[in-house]
Amino acid sequence: MSGTKKIKTALVSVFHKDGLDSILAKLHAEGVTLLSTGGTQQFIESLGIPCQKVEDLTTYPSILGGRVKTLHPKVFGGILGRRDLESDREQMQQYDIPEIDLVIVDLYPFEQTVAGGAAEADIIEKIDIGGISLIRAGAKNFEDVVIVPSKAEYADLQAILDAHGAASEREERKALAAKAFGVSSHYDTAIAAWFNGK
């Protein structure tokens, strides 16, 4: 398996959109297809950059008040599919699942919502499900996928793009995967603490 991987398709699902402009411009200039949902998709298009709707890929709209947007086999199959495994490649072709090579996530601000004294129902809605699942999937499949798990890692991605264009090295992907599981762990720890009244 090659250590260098091309980035052909990127899924962008972020709460904080500031700081992404130059990354999105670079990805577009490199010919990377962008996929997104809702406000992020509108933000990308506002920069004059084309963006495919995730719901056009999945053929499902965002449902349950936005609770379910990216949770679909065409999204997660595209992230988790092992490019060097023939059976995975065959299934991806069979079910028309595109390879997703870069995942950029910035989770709902759970801790900030709690700190702001929000009502319980509002706090519950800031528990990110799709985003945390995207982070874990991208990190698990770091052999093939670049995972950017929060706004704090935008600079890491920018450095990769500046160094290689639309490509990444295995050690870069693995380092981001480690950060991704750190983000996931911290997020779940904060949620558990809130449920336990701390």
C-alpha cells in the first residue's frame, strides 16, 4: 500500500466556518470535489466554489430537525472503504459509493453551550452524533483518509496542502488520526461529566 494518497473528494461538515476559506480555495484549485450539508454547503458556495449536496449523494434529505444528515452507508462506506482491498472496492462499485479521501469536521459546541447556561433541551441538541461518527470513521481508516477533527487542525491541513497539493503522506494521516481520537475522547468526556452533574 502506498504511503502517498491523492485527495479527490472531500466531505466538509463544520460548525465553525471561519479559517476555512484558503483551504477550500486550495482544494478547489487542485480539482477536489467537495461534499457538504446545510449551512456549510451554503458557505462553500458563497465563496464561489461548487459543492455537491450530501443529500444528492444519499438521496435522503436532512431529517429529524437536522439530527440525521450524514449518517448513511454512501457516506460512511466512502470513508471506511479500504482502497487496497478488492472486496471493499467491488462493494463500493456495486453500491455506487464514492471514495471520500478527506473529512473536515468541527463539532457542535457542547462545552460552550453548557458554559453559557443553556436549557437542558438545548444542551442535548448540541451533542454531535454525525460529526463524531465522521471523525471516528476517518481516523480508523487513516491509511486512506485525511481526518481534520476540529478547527484547531485546520492549520495542519493547510500545511499538508501547501507541501503536497491534493495529497498526503501516511505519517501525516496517522498524526491527524491520533488528534482525532483525542478530540473524540475529550468531547465524550465533557458530555459524560455533564450527565453526571459535574
